Amino acid sequence: MTRSKKSAYSAAPSQRQLRVGELIRHKLAEMLARGDIHDDVIAAHVITVPEVRLSPDLKLATVYVVTLGDTDTKEVIEALNRNKRYIRGEVARAVNLKFAPDIRFRRDETFRRGEPHRCAAGEPEGPSGCRQGLADGAEKKGNPVHGWVVLDKPIGMTSTQAVGAVRRLFEAQKAGHAGTLDPLATGILPIALGEATKTVPFAVDGEKAYRFTVRFGAETDTDDAEGQVVRTSDVLPSLEDIENILPDFTGEISQVPPAFSAIKVEGNRAYDLARSGEEVVLEPRWIVIEELRLIDMPDEATAVLEAECGKGTYVRALARDMGRALGSAAHVIALRRTRVGPFDEQMAVQLGTLKEAAESGEIGRYLQPVEAALEDLPGLSVGPGDAASLARGQAVLVRGRDAPVLSGAAYAHFKGRILALGELEKGAFRPTRVFNFG
């Protein structure tokens, strides 16, 4: 059965949805910071907007809000709804759309003590995906371990299995990863433990690098060597042929994800539907490939390439599309991720090494700091008074001649320890994620 266009769009937001959502989020944050919404309830609370989600037709914006401190979020949402007409008008001018989207306000349920932010669009959640946490009310088990482990994932292991293995070795309470790697892929799988899970979105958004091997002459239903051959071709492109098409796959391009992918379709993973025999049609998405290089051609049917790309890129789909563009058929037979944001192969550790270190009591040497995923964000050093305010979820003024003049995402730290993630706006730092190291 072929999935409808509407269902396919719901699997992952388009680049336009993401861009408009971010514009709305920044506009609302600016209005709240300046006190533009004249309402006693709103004025009495510190309100942040971690996320805005747009419907595929851009007619509905769901705004997720967090009230910091011991406050009544329901009361705040009621106040925002009272002022919705004014807010919608200001948003319309900010995003410059023909029709202003309707706005609905929701409490951001992910903002709980010790709970990470939502997974990236298209990534699995819970026991089968990017986060392995605790059910509400469950007693915490394990140690309060906080930081990043850059695992060199072995072939044949799922990302979820890898996260579970590392979590057990560190006896950590909580763990998650920064981007799924297929079982047949190897390489960099950054795993966040404890409070580092709150920084996962920044690692997910980071640029990724891959080295992959393409076999020409056959296309499979999974776009890799694990699938069944669905099409063959006698055309085997030359080295020159391949190099000539590389510019066509560089920059911002449209890509249809593989049917065997973690994207959700009507609440189900696409790969589950495909494995059950259903025909799954996914809509194309805009992705960015910064660089694409041909490294080697071991034989006339095999090419080794390297790619540097943004989030949401499927290397399997890239190989498939290159094969078609060359008048041939192609699939990936080997895939290795060499970098995710700031995490590269020089920082990576193999699972066997971690097991040995755990047995000798030296596993802590492989733990990277919580802020390792935040190298592109400005850091704000605060004093003891502001540190106390941030710990309570309260905004602080940015003071001193050395204070950053930037706006946007940043993090605050005190005596070398990260305190909060937040937004720098209008001379103030407003926390959106407060760290609790226990």
C-alpha cells in the first residue's frame, strides 16, 4: 500500500518548516524578553520557548513553552492564549508569510529534571532509539555519570544495542546517542550519559563525515548489501564519469530517504512497514552535502568516496541516486562514519577497550565533558550569585566589558562547570535547560 503525501510529510519536517519554526521561536523569545506582551501573568513569570513545530502547510504553529521555577504552566498558557491575536500579528510581520499561521501553545513535557530534549526529527525514541531513560516515577538506578563517550561502533550492532552496552559499562542512570548508525555501518557514535543527554540536539545538528564504498551494477531494496536486488544494470561508470557528476550531488539537494529507514509514517517506522511487505513512499527532503570526493576505484564496479554533510542525509540514498544518474544501478557495500560535529576518529574508543577499562576501574578516562558537544556555542562565565539564579531557572543579566555581544544559543558556566543552556537576548541570558549533577 502506498502511503499518502500527507503521511509522508508527517515523517519529518521539511527545511521550510524548520526555518519558519525557528523564526517564530526567535520572535516569541524576543517579545517575552522585551515585555512586549502586556499581561500581568506573563510579566510575573520567566517563560522560554524551546521549540516551535509547523504543520506541513505552514498554517498551524505549535509553540512549546517552559515556565522556569515553581510556577503554574497552565496559567501561563491561558494568558498566552488571551493574547494570541496580538502575538499572531507580530509573528506574521516577522516571518513574512502571506497568511499568518494559527498558533497553539503547549507545555514542553520534555522539560523535567534530568530528562533530555526531544530526539531529532526522524530519529527513534525510547527503547528503540536515541534515548534510554526512565519512566515517570521510576526509581533511578545506576550512578550519576555525566559526559560523552565517542564509541567506534562495530559492524553488526544496532545503535540502541551500542548505547545499552556503554550505559551498562559505566553503570549510568541515563544514556542517548547523537544520530543512528545502521547495523552494517561502523564508526563514530557519540553516546551521551546523564546530563550530557541535554546537549544531544547540538551534536545531532553538527556536520557529519562518511567514508563509503559503492558497488555498481545492482540496486537493492535497502540501498545496501543487506537487501534484495531489485534492479540490475550492465553499465559500469568510469572514474571520469563518477567525477563528472559529483558537483550535481554537492550543495543543497533534494533526497528521497530509503524505504528502510527510521522515519515515521502514520506512527510506524518506515522500515517496519517495508519489512512487512507494504510499499512505502516517502517525500523528498532538502539536505546539504558540503563535500563529496572520489577516493579510489579498486575495480571497475567499485568506488570509494568520502562525504561531508548536514543532518538528515542518507548515504545509502546518495549511492542509489548516483547510480541512477550514471545510467547504472548502485548500492552501498561498506559505510563508516568518521565524524559527528566535534567528535572524530581520534577521540573514538572501541567497545572491547571500554570493557577492559571497566574491569580495571579506569573507564572514566574515556569520558568527555558534558560541554564537548557545544564547541560552536559561546560560553558565558558567571559569578556565584548568577549561578544560584540559573540553578533556579531564572534569567540573569549579562554584565561586564567582556560579556558577549552575540544573540542566540549559548551556555553558562561557573568555575569550569556548565550550569545551563539558554538564549542570549537583549543583554540577558535566559536558561532553557538547567543541568543537575546531583
